[in-house]
Amino acid sequence: MIVPKALKTGDLVALVATARKVSPEEMVPAVATLQRWGLRVRVPKDLYEAENQLAGSDEHRARMLQELLDDAEVKAIFCCRGGYGTVRIIDKIDFQRFKEEPKWIVGYSDVTVLHSHLQATLGVATLHATMPINFPAEGENTDTESLRRALMGEPMEPLTCQPHRLNRAGEAEGVLVGGNLSILYSLCGSRSQVDTRGKILIIEDLDEYLYHIDRMMQGLKRSGMLEGLAGLAVGHLSDMHDNAVPFGKTAEEIVAEAVAEYGYPVVFGVNVGHCVGANYAVKLGSKYRLEAHNSKNSRIFAP
């Protein structure tokens, strides 16, 4: 994997909207925070365009991302928010110059399209982390601090997870891949589907029906994405829904059942995903170590 360089004081970073639209007011906290970190921030003049839910047309969003990818002065690109829309532009982007001078791509949720595509096609590491839409109005939180440390190349604190009854004990090392479960499922069979063999897969999701979680886990399984893993890390599965006739399992139980036949370690309750204040930065495409336990805290960290 190719790992972009750490940032330093004075570097130029930029905001981009590849999915849902944002407003100037929503970006004020993030711009202020990034400037406190000693970074120069580019806010594209057309960042705030809108077309229904999206941040402008597909052509506009693709052009905005392309310009930032091609600009050698820009050292990191922060996707403003998730929602939906990145998949509509991914095949319009030329990553050749980016491959020659890779830079950090930051975000989660719908940004999983970029994470997965870059690791599948170019082997470039990216940052699964909080986004500008989530930056606190005043000060910082654990999410932004972990992002700062990751960007600046400082040592990262291990992700520590409390014991969980569904954990499968064991230890593993491998490149970390994954992101949002819904997005990973939607990419199955495309050239953006990441190869998970021998890797540690991390998944998270929000606002889904339980039977959808089951459908998606079965889809990943049938696509071969759950077989041959080094390990599985399960982040937040937040705000799940059920039908009038209950599905009969929690989201975590659905995940555990889908991987029950495999022998690799599995850990639940990782602080990654849709939970402000508990969405720690991880470097997808970098090597991690997973230590899963049943009766004591589990850990995920860069060895």
C-alpha cells in the first residue's frame, strides 16, 4: 500500500462535497479548527452549489474533486459530509496524477466509495475519520484529535473495546480495509470492490432495518468478502430499525451469525462510525493488529 505523507504546519488542505450538499455556516467550525492546527484551508468557491439533496450536479461534483486531486499544492482533501452521491461520480474521475502524488482523502459513511475504490485500484491508504459536518461548534473532541494525530503522523492511541459476548478471541495482523457496510455491499461486483483476503475488515452502519443488515452480510459473504479475512472489527451499528414482525436478532447477532463458520478473530464495539465523539480515525490501507478477547478489553492498533 502507498501511504500519503504526513502533514506539516503551513500545508494547504481543501474541502470538497462529493455527496450531500452543505452550507457555509456548517463549515465554519471545521475551517476554524483546521486553521488552529496550522493548516491553510481552501474552500472552493463553488463548494455550496446544490441540486436537490446533492452538492450540485454529478459533473460539478466530479470537476471539483478532480481539480483538488490534480493540484499538487493540496496535501489533504476533506469530504464535507456523507449521505449519498459519491458513487455517481467515481467513474468520472481520473486518478493518474493522484497516483503520482497521493494525498490524504478524509471521511467516512458515503466516502467509503473513495476508500474502497482507491485501495482496490491504486493501493493508496486513506483516512476513515470524522468529517467537517461533524466538527464541534466550539473546541475539539476525541474524534478531531485522533484525526489531527493521524494527519500529522503522530503516534495513534489504540482503539480499546470493552468485552462483548459475541467476540471471537484471537489475534491477527493485516492491512485494514472496509468502512460503511451499505456502501461496501453496493460496490460488490464492481471494480471498486476491495480485496479483503488476508486483511482486517472493519464495518459500521446507521439507520438500517435489521433485515437489510442480514441481506448485506449475506451479499458480502456470497461475494467472498467474508472468507479468508485475517480478522473482523465491527464498529457502531447505530439506530437500527425492525418491522412489525420482529426479525428476531440484533444487528450484532446478524453479523456474528454470518461469520460463524470462519475461524478468524472478531471484535464488536469498535469506536468507529456514526457516533459523534466515538468515531476515531483509522488509516485504511495501513497495517493494523487486532487483539480480540472475551473477558477483557480488546484492542486494534498500528503495530
